[in-house]
Amino acid sequence: MSGGAEWTVEVERAVCVGNKMCVAVAPDVFEMAEGKSRARTARVRPSESVVDAYESCPVSAIVVRDETGEEIESGI
Ligand code: SF4
């Protein structure tokens, strides 16, 4: 993974079903608020835990974009 790259992370709260999977996988990135997840910070360092959280969401409510603005794909 490259050094200074950052990803942006968003949770589509209208889609989130609040099962807390992302919070369990990446508590430094996601937190629960009013029964749904939200990103603690819009920008994160690329990490496997972010990818794992992204992949663990059953309703694909998590949107992660790389530094070019492209949505990441699983299996990075
Ligand atoms: S894993 Fe998806 S549905 Fe579950 S709390 Fe996180 S964003 Fe919401």
C-alpha cells in the first residue's frame, strides 16, 4: 500500500440496517449513532480492516473510495 494515500469512507445511513458488523471489524473507523453506523472520519489510511468492514456489510451501505475517487473493490 502506498504511503500517503487516503481513502474516503461514507456510510449510506438510509441503507444501513445497524447490525454493527463494520463497528466490530473496524471500531477505529466506524461508530454507531442512533442505531446506525457512521464513519468516525471521512478520510482514512488504506487498511485491511477498512476493506474487511466494507466486505462485511450485508447491505453494501459502506462506500469507500480511493485517492482517485474510484470505489474500491473487494480483494485488495
Ligand atoms: S455493516 Fe453495514 S449495515 Fe451493518 S452497521 Fe455497518 S454499515 Fe450498517
